[in-house]
Amino acid sequence: MHLLNFKEFSGKDLEALVDLAIEVKSNPNKYLRTFEGKSAALIFQKTSTRTRVSFEVAMTQLGGHALYIDWRTTNFALADISDELQYLSRNVDCIMARMLYDTDVQKMMKASRVPVINGCDDMYHPSQILADLITVKEKRGKLKGAKLVYIGVHNNVTNSLIEGCTKTGMKITTVSPIFNEAARDEQILSEAKQSGLWESTLDVKAAVKDADFVYTDTWIDMEFFTDPKFETEKEKRIKLMMPYQINAELLKGSDAYVMHDMPIHRGYEISADAIESPKSVIYEQAENRLYSAKAIFLKLINP
Ligand code: CP
């Protein structure tokens, strides 16, 4: 089994994974030797802090070994992805890959003998959304019926968030004045529409009013953030998105928890007062990436 997105998961499967993560978080000692003698390869074509740290520490704390593989310093950069995967998957028990393109993650999955985890590509970010669901369940006691409002560019995180929320009975409203076409997935949108649990609006104030959770993400994907070729688009997005910043003014009268998947661009998608407000669960949410990674390894690797 691989983890590309949540399409193969029922709501029950997904909530079971959330519960497994919470169980591992509560009883870490029980799992200390689960993967003794096993290895996971972590391949990065893009930058990362949380995904690298969480999957590496997760494997260590489960008794196994994680190898960090920088795409640029290996022959992945020169050779055919499928050939390299054919080799790699004969030496490790699991592969986590953060790739630019979903099509390349899918090629890896086809060529691999062992489970491959999508560590965030241009379409999906499932391990992040598992951490988000863990956080919602911890704060609210249950997922079903929780109201989450996502404010930001419709991107890879939005896709997985819509899947994660609607499958587990949460209500999600997206406030996305910009739709990143590279991330468009009609199947996810159509199934979310059918569920009756997803709506989209540009009335940000009304959306936030009765939200339990308010969530944002970067307006610019990480690979473009410092790219001079993206400068004009970046300026355009900042101008268009600024009225949708999560800040104290927007949150006035709201009791919602504040979420962000990090890295944060302070003063852009979220202000310092919102990040540091007593309702912010941003760092807990990021901490939960570790338990998300552990649950994913436990589900995918046969101990
Ligand atoms: N949220 C997230 O995936 O963080 P990193 O990009 O630092 O891994």
C-alpha cells in the first residue's frame, strides 16, 4: 500500500489512522522497537523542515533507521526515477518522497517494491492533513461536525484538507480568491460537493463567524518563494490576498482555533497577533506531524 492522497481511504480508515496516531502519542514506549532492523529512505527534491524532522524522528522512535536523501546530491538527479526506485526499494522497507510533481511520485509508486509515502507534491499533502485532523480531534474530542474554514490560495494542502475533512464528517469552507490550477483535482471537488460538507465563498468575515478552526497556508508555493522569475506573480498575489489575511481584526468575535501548516510568512497570510494569540494551535499542530508520521509508518510497513 502507498500513500499518495486519501482517495483510497474511507472516512473510517482515516479516523482509524488519526486514532492510531493519538494512541502512539499517548503510549510511545509501546512502539519503541517496532521497526528494529528496518530502514526508511526520505527523498527530498524540495526544501523541508517539518516533513524531514518528523519522518526521521518517527522512524528513530519506532526503533528503525531513516536515511535522508537529497535529490541533488544523488543520481536521482541524473537517472530515470523508475530505475533508481527499482534499486532503492530493494534495500529499504519504506520510502517517503517530497517531490515537485505528483506524476513523479506516481512513477515511484509504480516502480517500488515497498510502500511509498507522498511527502507533499504539487497536488496533495496527506501527512500534513493527518496532523491537522489529530489536532482537531485533540481540541474538540471528535471530528464529526467540526467546522473548519480554510483561507488562502487553493493548493495542494487545500485538496488534502477538503478530502480529510469531508471524509471524516467535518464541515469545510474554503475562501480562496486564487485557485492554483496546477493543483486542480476535479474528482476531489466533485466528491466534496456531493458530500454536502464543503462550500466555497469569498465572504471571509461571514465564513469565520461560527468556525471552530480557521486555517491558512502560504500564498506562494515553497519552490517559487524566492524565485526571481515568480516575482511579478508574487506581488500580484500579495495584493489580491492581503484582505484575506488572518489577523486579530478578522478574528474579532470569533472563538475559533487558529491553524497554519507552517512555514509561516509573518505579515502575509497571517499576522503576528494571530500566530501568538491564545487560540493559536499552530505549534501543537506542527508537533503532531511526528505522530502523523508514526501512524503512517505503522499502517504502511508490515512490522
Ligand atoms: N508543513 C510542512 O510540510 O512543513 P515543511 O515544508 O517544513 O516540511
